[in-house]
Amino acid sequence: MIPYSHQCIDEDDIEAVVEVLRTDFLTQGPKIEAFEKALADYCSAKYCVAFNSATTALYASCFALGLGKNDSFITTPISFVSTANAGVYCGAGPIFCDIEKNTGNMDVDLVEDLIEKDTRLIIGVDYGGNPLKWDKLKSIAEKYGLKLIDDASHALGAEYKGKRIGSCEFCDITVFSFHPVKPITTAEGGAALTNDETLYKKLLMFRNHGITKSAKDFISEPDGDWYYEMQFLSFNGRISDMQAALGLSQLKKLNSFTEKRREIVKLYKDRFENKGFFDFTEETKGAKSGYHLLPVLLKDGFVEKKQEIFKNLRSKGVGVQVHYIPIYRQPFYRRLVSNVHCPNAEEFYRRELSLPVYPCMERDDLEFVFEAVEGVFEQLLSP
Ligand SMILES: *Cc1c(COP(=O)(O)O)cnc(C)c1O
């Protein structure tokens, strides 16, 4: 099966992990800080905290920005559930903003009308690696005093208005995921980047049970050099040194990974743009997508047969996927929110299929996928 995305691991990645196994530190050693520094440098952000997942990093970010029980937050329905879950963990209520038809990103022109008295923050997602319109979203956030999180789980390596995603030029905190299907991997892992020192300290404490060992941040008087202080309830959100070493090694290849993904997408476009099977999503103006995903939107005549297309492609060994079931459709969210109105998200979900794209996809794999896709769609056309 050719999957919709896949990790690309070389010998040097393997070596990097094995090397850590020969040292004293399997966790909380030097590789974590080195990875954090390399990521912050890559993105031109001041601070970076690596976590055991993007989910933890998102939760930590909502917490650090003060999201709480009597608040609401605005987010997109076309994302993985953990985007919205992050705010719900803090006890806040989600408000789902509809998306743009042509990108799948949150429609920032709709955000202002959704802001309520208790709205405290917005979590945007760069869907498929394609940045949303951050300049507009930032100006809305500033006008209403809202905080902004970029769930950039798809978008490490992408750019917006000449800045790398992760620079935090347009948001308070950016979160990346290093799950194997994402732009680079640490097996499991994530990170939160910010330019704000106070947020940075809270993120660090969140990762480690709400504990600080920094004397100048203590609330009580230390009674010895062993003293440490737990200031709020959290849990263990740490990443290991083996994972950080893998991340460091992978980060070196990020630019070539991104270019490879973009080349592959171009080949898909050359092959299928005029076939009448499906449309490609658009790249945001002024942005460079990292193409974590290659979402296509089935045209009329095919959209009614999406289940059949999905099944036939899977049975031919093409691991297509659907990104995403609108989050508000999940039973948990149906119980939590009523009166959701997102017609574009519904339509996007009805039409969307994700085709395989990943950096180490070979030319033969691609040709195999091309032929399978052509075969499945043409078979549906023939009487
Ligand atoms: C993958 C993903 C997450 C969760 O990432 P983990 O590292 O698996 O916790 C969150 N948000 C989006 C948009 C994702 O794609």
C-alpha cells in the first residue's frame, strides 16, 4: 500500500538515535535543548519547548495563554480532533468557524461575527501545510484582544509573507507535530514556539508537572538546595533524548523534504489538472505551502461515488484518506455544541480525498498511483 504520507528515515537518522542509546541520557539530556534551539533558529523564533506530542503542546499553549472554564475559543472544523480538544481540556467552549472552499482553511472573514463576550483565543490551522491568511487574522485578534495559536502540525517548512511558519510573527504560539506522517518525525512528538518569555516559562513548567526549579520564580521560601515547586496541576509531557536526536537529524533534511513534496504535487497537477476528475486546492496568496497533504476535491458526477472511489483506490494499493470529518460531527462534539453552521466545511468533507505525497516517494510509486487513479476514475466514466 502506498500511504497518503509516510516518514522518510535514512541511515544517519538511525545512527543519531543509536548514538543516544550509548550515552547516559535517554531523556532530559542535551539532545532536547539542541533540537529546541535548532527548531527555534530554523523558524526565527526566540523560544521553543519540545513535547511528547503536538496534542500536549496545544493543550500547554491554551493553558499558558490563560484559556479557562468560562471562556470560548474559535477554531476550524476541518482539522484533526486534537486542535479543538486542546481548548476543551481547559474547560473552554469551542466555536467552529466555516472554511474557504478553495483552500480548506478557516475563512478569516467570518471570524469577527463569531466573537462573543467570553471569547479569549483563536486556534488556526494551516490545512495541508498551506498557511491561512494570518495577516488578517492577526489584525482581528489585535482589535478584540484575543490570543492566537497556530496549529501548524502540517506546516513546518511552509512560509507566509516571507516568514517561515513558526516565526510567531502572526501569532502568540506556533505548534508543530512530529508524528511520522508530518513534515519531519520524532516518532511521537511536538513543539511549541513563542517569542514571549513568560509564555515560554509556562510551557516549560506545563511539560514537567507544573514544577519549576528556578529560584527566582518560587512562590514560597526554599528550605534547601533540593527545593523545587509545583505551582499548578499538569503532567509529564516530556519528549526523550532519542526522539530529539531523530528530530535534529530530520530537521537537516526539511528543506529538501519540502521541495520534494512540492515537486510531486506539481507532477500530480500536470497529470490531472485537465482530466475532469477533481480539483486541486489553491495555495494561499503570499504563502508557500509545505504540502503535508495533497487534498483534491471530487467534481460533480464523482462526488456521489466517493465511497466507491475510496474503496477501489484502497484495493488497488493506493492509501487515500479523507481529511477531515468536520470535528463538530463527532458524537462528543455534538453533545458539546449546537447550532453549528458550516456549509463550506460540509461541502469540503463531501468532496475531499487526500492522495499520497511524501518526500521519499519514488518515481515508480508515483507512476503506480497515477495509473491506479486514472483507472478508477475512467472505469466510473465508462457506461
Ligand atoms: C497530527 C495533528 C495533531 C496532533 O499531533 P500529535 O503529535 O499526533 O499529537 C494536531 N493537529 C493537527 C492539525 C494534526 O494534523
